[in-house]
Amino acid sequence: MGYEFSEMKVMKDKLVDLLKESHKIHMRIANRIGLMAVRKVKKMTPVDTGDLRNNWKHYVFKRGDTFFIVVYNQVEYASFVEKGHRIVVAGQTVGWVEGKFMLKLTMDEMERIAPRMWQREVEKEMRGLF
């Protein structure tokens, strides 16, 4: 009842490779989740000219052990469509337009599904290395 030392060396080498690749793996997964979030928010964005829908972007960065996925839109009226705005006629407020909350709803959904997706993707990548 023994084991081969060479098997342990191979296992150690694979673990070292996994450690080296882990940052790349996590960045790749974070980018996939970011792209999925952008696709979902685009589907929920109302269309008039298409500028708002076409300007959704994302980027990923790491601070400490945490990966952050930022989804944003640089169209100047995006926040008004998201959160709502008042209607002003001749200097008087005459009504309110409810927000669409396309980004908030998308982020809520992504926070719900991303952990399982992340775990599944990491396990798949680990199986590929081993």
C-alpha cells in the first residue's frame, strides 16, 4: 500500500500550472459574465434612435482577491431613462416619466446567476488542466 513519488510530482506541477493560470481563467470568466450582462441590458433598453442601446459597455478589474465587472453607458440621458425624470413645460413640472430600470434589473439578475456560472466555469477549466 504505497504510492509513486512521481505521481505526487506530476500533481504538484499541475497545481503550480493552475495557480499560474488562475488569474487568466478568472478574467476570462468575468469577461463572459460582463458580456452576458451587456446583452441582457441591451435587450431591456427602450429604442428610439438606438444610441442608448448601442452604447452599453463593460470592463473588468481586480482589486485584492475580488473581481469587479462594471457595466456602463456614456450617453448623457441614460440615467434619466434608467431612473425616470420629470416633465417640464414652460418652467412648470407637469408630470413624471417612470424609469425603465434596465440596468438595475440586469444587475439583480446577474448577482443571482453569476456565482453558479462562475463556479461551473472554474470547475470546467480545472478539469481541462487536470
